Amino acid sequence: MLYFIPTPIGNLEDISLRAIRILRECEIAICEDTRVCKSLINLLNERFDASINISKFIPLHTHNENDFFVNLSDDFFSRNVAYMSDAGMPGISDPGVSLVRYAQKNDIKYEILSGANAALLSVVASGLCDKEFVFLGFLPNTGRDRSLAIQNALNLAYPAVIYESPKRILGLVQS
């Protein structure tokens, strides 16, 4: 079984008891960045005595996505496998969406756990809307495409949620 497990955004205590229980049952973790995932597992084990013993961490990111799917064996998902993004809900602005599509196409059972979602948290915290908003994810990093995307976002009829790297956030606001 494949589990999509949301990870805490900023507060380790936001991990759910269910997520910890399922992580205990998983042999393999597929992660955007294995270092981030291993660090999270170590923190959960230290802070909550979680007893999570994942034996294998496999990276899945934009640079290895094609090779990842080509190299999967037929029995890979016969074990319990967790997919975790670096922070928040997997499948939102990360390779998790490709993993969902792969599972759907190949009749692999999967389950999405509820949990942290930066887009919804920001909408609620902003107080700007109670009903409608637009999620744009990550904008292009540079150039004309970025300028155009920013201009389009500013002209939307609804509040827009944009994801941005901490390194580029000031530049986005100044744009």
C-alpha cells in the first residue's frame, strides 16, 4: 500500500498520530529530499519515542522522476510505502502528483492522509477570503515568464496563493 503522508510545517507537533502509526508500518519512504525525510524521522523518534524504523529512503524529485518510474519493480508496492514531501501536503507543487497518477494508471492502492497544507493555512491566516481563491503554486524563477505570471496574478478576480522559495520571497514582493 502507498501512503501519502503530510509533514509538519513549522511545528513538529502538527504530525498526526495516524501518520506516526503508518510510518511505523512502512518499510520504504519515498521523499523529495532524503536528508529532510531522515531528519524528520529522527526528530519524531527522539521527541515522541515514535519507534519508526524505515529501512530505505528513496529520492523522488524533478531531476530523477522519469528514471524513478522506469526502475520500479512489479512488487515494489506490495510493501507499505510512504511518500512525504519536504513540508506539508504531498502532491501539491511536488512530484507526488506524478506518483498519484502512476498509482492510478497501475491500479496501485493508495491513501492520502489529511494534514498540513500551506496554501489553506495562508488563506485562513490572511483573512482575505472566506470562499474563493486561486492557487498558483510556484511561479517561474526568472525572466519574462516570471514577470508575466506576477502580472497575471495581480489581475485575478480572487486572492491568489503563490508558493515561493525563502531565498526569492523578497524579490517577489518587490516585483
